[in-house]
Amino acid sequence: MKGNRIYEDLFPIIRRANGILFLLKIIFIFLILSFWKVQILDHEKYWQRSEANRIREIALPSHRGLILDRNGKILADNRGSFKVSLIRENCKDLDKSCRRVARLLKMDEAVLKERIKKYESLPLFKPIVVKENLSLEDVIRIEARKLEFPELILQTEPKRFYPFGNLAAHVVGYIQELSPQDIEKGLYEKKRLGDLVGRTGVEKEFEPVLAGRDGKLLEVVDSLGRAKGEVSKQEPGKGKDLTLTLDFDLQKKAEELLEGKEGAVIVLDPRTGEILALASYPTYDPNRFINRFTSEEWIGIVNSPVFPLENRAIRGLYSPGSIFKLTMALGALDLGLINDRTTFFCSGTIRIYGQTFSCMAKSGHGSMNLYSGIRNSCNIFFYQLGKMMDIERISYYAEMLGFGKKTGVDLIGEKEGLVPNPAWKEKVKNEPWQPGETISVSIGQGPLLVTPIQVAVQTALIANRGRSIIPHLVKSGSREKEGSGSQAFGSESEQVKIDPSNFEKVIRGMWEGVNNEGTGRAAKVDQFDVCGKTGSTQLMSQEKIDQIRGMGKEIKTHSWFTGFAPKDHPQVVVTVLVEYGGMGGATAAPIARQLFELYRENNGRQKSSGQY
């Protein structure tokens, strides 16, 4: 109709406008919340990042405490070293930087990238060590081109150094770089990824004492990462020194005597429990672990067929062989089953529980009493004791005299060994104990397992006529200086419940074994009254041995010797184990003799008493 106004429907436009307005409100609210989060909630986080753009924190590693022998000879030292680190935040192109840096440092690019990847979880502004132990040529080259490489930072650090290489490596231990897994597990407080910490030996056992306290340097840097001045500096605190009980000369001699063999040597003072030498062979050079190496290199060391990292002295498990006859003798004497006049006849073989058991002397020893039985290490004599005592009482005395439990030596990783009994076999093998097994255990065979340190500690107990000691490697005065608050090692001793006169009888047998043409005669030292016992651990059945001998092949047993000197006023215990060394009297005893001689030479003669 003419003159009528046409009204346009504006509803769709209004709806769109409202939608846009709502969207703008949402965006505005989101921005407000974001600003609030950034400026209020995350203020500290972004403040630290902004500060990191102009202030760089550099850790100043502390000097580790020295490790010294009893006479002050340094076994673990520190020396100055240079390292170079890479800061990813200063790299415009990381791949390109890696290529340039690898050429500058003359290292494989793949190794460099692997190193960086290992620490990719660190913040970008944190330095990553890419090469250490830099030569003077390396340092000059980096310094001369530092403007071309703002991503690199050159630092000095104290570097652990073991001046005698592999000497006492299993005692001193080594330090190694912390892994991401260690950090995640929270194993080390106040430690950072890439820090070096003690991994074995004294380095690990006394890590908190030796490590000291790291310092910190805050410095102003420009946009290229160049230092422009210090903000603050906290000097590192040096770790405390540790003095060990080791005697350098005895330790060196023990390792020389073991070279080319597999085994362990322990020399200790039975009066105090101080370990004068603790050697395990094959060994390793702890200096190798200080430098960061690849996983392939580590796997190569760990998978070595001779297990150089294994401390056989505290972790090696062996049948004690005839060494165990000392335990048998003490148990039988204490039970009143025998006395020093009791005799058994040895014809070379004996039949017990329907089985034939042999002596090492094929033609037999004849009539044997306690002294001659120990002197000649007569199996038949101790088979008879085994039958009389039964396995429960054998186990009781073995544990009383120190087997089947840790000695308490101040080293990580000591093993307990195994003293078998019927309950153990039922639990582990689900089988009943057989009487014939008792006869095997009575001469230190069967499932019975001990460590060399346990044998040395038992020998000290016998030398002390029943007084036990706790073996230790760190001088008590050194620990008191550290403020550990612990009781001095060696002071926690007790007397076992065996009449001291029974120890005297066993000691006489040990003395005859060395000084009266016994199995240990190769350990004899003139005018030093060495008392000792040999052992040869049979690694297979007698039937198998006869079979192999029939083929003209040589049988090699583990070779043992343990003893002390002098007889009446003991000053030193020597325990030797040589894996596959043959008879104890032929291999282990001569090694012990040389250590007794060296001890005697170094400590002089007490002329007034005629003893040492």
C-alpha cells in the first residue's frame, strides 16, 4: 500500500552482535585472568627467568677431602682442571652450534649431542659440561675465540686424582657423575645433575664428610652471555680429610703378590680391628671414572669376564675348605665331645652313612689327635667330628664365630655368606637335609659360603682367645674429628662363650701347622711364631676329580691360608685367597709369608721379650 513504511527485520543482526560481544567478553576475561596468573601467581617464576637473562648462576664445586693412609701418604687427592660448558639459551641454532663447537673442541659431534641430550631436562640457561680435563691448548683456543662462541663458558674445577692409580682401588673407591635417575630418586640431597659423587668404597661410605659444600657465583651477563661483573660470590667449603688404617707398604705388597691372579688378601691388627691391607684382584684404575664416559665404555667395564669392580674381599663368596676345621675343632672342644688327647685313625678313606669319604692323603695319616689333625689338615679326623656334632650344632658354632653374618666393616656392599642348616634347605630347596651333607660341611665344603673378611675376623677372634673385633678402615680419631658422634671402630668387642683354654689348644695346632712341617709350613717366618691354617676348596666331586686326572688334566682348587703372629702376643692377621690357585700350602701360604715378613721388618723386634 502506497505510503506504508517497510520495516526491516534486524533480529539476525542483533543476534550476531550479541554473539560477538559475548565472545569479546570471554576474550577479555581470559586476558585478565592470564595477566593475573602471569603477574600474581607466576610472578616468582618469570622474575627468575628474567633475572636469568642478565644474572647467571655458576656453581663453584668444593674440594673433596683427601684420603690418606695411616702414615699420611695421600691416596686420593685433588688437582686443578678446566672444563667447558654449553648454554643452549645462547644458541641461535643448536645443530649448527654443535657442529661448530665439535670442531673447536676436536670431539665427535655425536658424542657432543649425546651429552647435551642427556641433560635436556635442565633449563636452557643452565650450563651443560661438554668437555673436561682440557689441555692448555684447548683453553687457549677457546679463550681466543670466545666472542665467536657466546654459547660456551670456560670454568675451573678441582678434579679428583688418585696418584697411585689402582692401588687400594676397592678400598678408596671412585667418584662418578650423578644420573637423572639418581636425582629423581632423591638419593642425594643438594646435588645437581652432572655432579660427581662417591660410588664405591670409602668415597661412597663417607660421601657427606668428603664432599664438602659447593659455593655459588652470581654474575651479570650481556645479551651474548658475556660476563660483565659479579653480583655475589659464596666460596665453597672444603670437605674433611679421612685417615685410613691402611699401611701403604703392606697394601702395595699385597697387590703385587696378587697380580695376575684372582683373589683377595686381608691384613689386620687383631688387637684393634684396624685393616692394614685389603686387596682384591683383578682391580681397576679409579682415575678412569672421574672423566665422563659413554654408556658403551661403562658396559664394557661392567661386563668384563674378570669382574674388576667386584671387591672379592668383602663380596666374594667361597667355600672355606679346611679353614673351617678351626670352627669344627672349637665347637667339638666346647661341647666336650673331644679333648686334645682324643684320636681317630686315618686310613685314607672312611665310610659314613653309606658313603665313602676321602682324605687328601690317599694312603692315610694314621692315628691323629687334635694337634696333628689340624697340622696335617686330616679330613678323616674332622669327618668324625661332623658325625658327632650334627649340622645344627655345627651351624650354631659357625655363627657364633662370625660366619653367616656381616662383620660390620665400614665399606658398602659386604655380603653375609651362608651357614646352612635343615631349615634353610627346606625353605630354599624344599628338600630335607641329608646326613651325608653334614660330613661335607665338616671340612668346609657343601653349601657353606664365607667371605675372606669373615675368615680374617674369625682368625683375629682365635688369636684373641675368643675376643671379637670389628674390622675397620677409617681411623677412629679421623671419624671423631668429623663430628660423626659414632663410637670408635674396634671398641665394640665381646668375648664369645667358649673357654679360652680351648682356643689355646686350637692355636697350638695352628702353630704346628706352620712350624712343625704341617700344611702351612710355607708361611713360616723365623722367630716370628706364625700360627696358621691352609685350605683348598674342592670345586667338584671326588669322582669328577679322578675322572679329570685320568685324562691327564690339572685340577685347580681355590687356595686359602689364614693365620696370625706372634703366637702369644698377636699383632697381625693375614688371610689369603687365590681363586683356582691349587693347594693352600703351595700358593696362598707363600704369599702370607711375604706379608708376615714385611710386617716384621717394618715394625721391628721387641728384643726384651724375644717376640715381635
